Amino acid sequence: MLERHWHGWTTPEDADAYKQLLRDEVFAGLDDIDGYHDVRVLRREDGDEVEFCTVMRFDSIEAVEEFAGQPVEEAHVPPAAKKLLTRYDDHATHYELRVGRES
């Protein structure tokens, strides 16, 4: 199992619109990817910024590639998201899940 972590930041005024964009557009079709498991979006307000961290789980690097394209480390940020983000990581980080526990 692989986890893909990525961070982006918005203004507080654009945070809800960005969350909705993720739901409606960025994550649309994920269930069609063989090897996709789930996505979690973490949100943290920090002064005049709102940080979002997306954590996606996939079975394999091939499944990640189907979502992100090549190179898989490059951030997948559609133009509509770029309009709402004040800054974002250019690359995602991938981790192999070694220990997990469902609650």
C-alpha cells in the first residue's frame, strides 16, 4: 500500500471553495482507478492561511500514475485549483505503508 501526501495553501476566504473543488472535480473518477483506496483531506488554519494536506492511498505506483501521470512525484494541480491556491508543493511524497490499524 502506498500513500501519496501533498500540501497546498489558500486564503481563509477561498478555503471552502477549494474543498468543494477537490470534492467535485479533482477527486472525481478516483473510484474508477484500479488500485485506488481512499483519500483524506486534512485542513489546518494558520493565521492568514489555510493549509490543506491530501493523503491518498493506492495499491501500487501504477495506480498512482493513473491518477497523477508521469512523473508520479509531480503535483497534480488543475488550473481551477491553481486559481484558489496561494501556494502549493510542486511535488507529492509517496510512502509505503508498513504498519496500520483500523479503528
